[in-house]
Amino acid sequence: MSADRGSGRAASSGEVELAVVGNEFATVRVALDTNGNSPRLLLEDLEDGSRIWLSPLELASLCLATPEDRVNWLRVGVYRDERQ
């Protein structure tokens, strides 16, 4: 996996790009968004442009996820309906 340092520049008003992280399967832009009531992490899929904003509470819950939880998150695209 590659992790290129972001430019630290404002991606748009209230956003600071932190990094672009990618490998052969996906590339995601990571930014700090300060437009809301509190800072959030913005993740943007550079392939299709989909975006998600994660609050500190959501980020903390990711840290507590089990390995099984993380495996289920990888079920995307044609693998979404595949069951173990």
C-alpha cells in the first residue's frame, strides 16, 4: 500500500488535504473538514467520487471493531452478496 503525504493545501473552503492513500485496489483522499460543528475526517474514493465524513466517535468505534467486522466491510461490488 502506498501513502503519499498530502499537500496540506485547502481542498475546498474548510478542508485541508492530509494524504492520498492507494494501492492496486483503491485510492482514497483523506482530508480534515472543519465546516461542521466539530472537525471531521473526510474520505473520498478517487475512483467514483463517493465521500464519507467521520466524526471522532465514529473513528473511535472503528478502532474497537473486531476482525470479523473488518472482513465484512470489504464486501463491496460483486463481493457484497457473497456469504461465508
